[in-house]
Amino acid sequence: TLNSSTGSSTHLLRSFYQCWCDVDASRLYKEDVSIPEYVVEVSICQSVVPSSNSGKLELQLIYQNEEGLCFFRRNSSVQCYSHQEVVEYTVQQVREHYDKEVERLRNKMVAYQLLLDKSEDSSLEHH
């Protein structure tokens, strides 16, 4: 449905104030207008577990409630973390991921440099 006054279909979420659809429903109810009933289907999907072998950085899913509290899924439950703990955990994840990648690239550069040095040495010997 659309907001009768603005034509918008955007709903007000995570607020103590009434959404336009609540206001419209109340108005229709007071005017004794039949309000259509809806069935809402909510799908709860399993969160993607970060994979270290995909090559991409996939951070742990973080849930935040209306009060701004942050939660992580842990062992079939959710655990509350402070914003500072979330920042520290995220920094740790980024470091762990990219430290491995930086080390891999450094090793690759060393290998290329050795090949380049050998190539230069062999070309000098031929002259």
C-alpha cells in the first residue's frame, strides 16, 4: 500500500512513533472502513560464516537493536558487545586477513626478485 498523503511506500522502522500505515489504518478504522488483512512471511536465514579460503574479507555479521546495542551470534545464542569491542574485533579480523595476504605478496615479490637477479646474472655472463 501507499501513504495516502505522500504517495510513499517507505515505512518508519525502529521508532517509537507511528508509521504512516498505522496512522492510515487508525483513520480507516475510525471511519468504519474495512481494513484488508495481510499475511506477512518472515524468512530467517542462516548467516554466512566467514570463509578464510575465499580470498575475500568476510566480516562477522553484527546485529544492532533499537537501543544501539550490538550483538554477535555465538554458540546458538547472541552475545552483547560494546561498540569498542566491536571495533577491536573488526580490526583484529581485518589484520588477520590482510596480514596473511601481505605476507603472501611479500613472498611472491622475493621470488620474482630472485628470478630477476638470476636473469640479470645470466645475461651478464653471456657478455
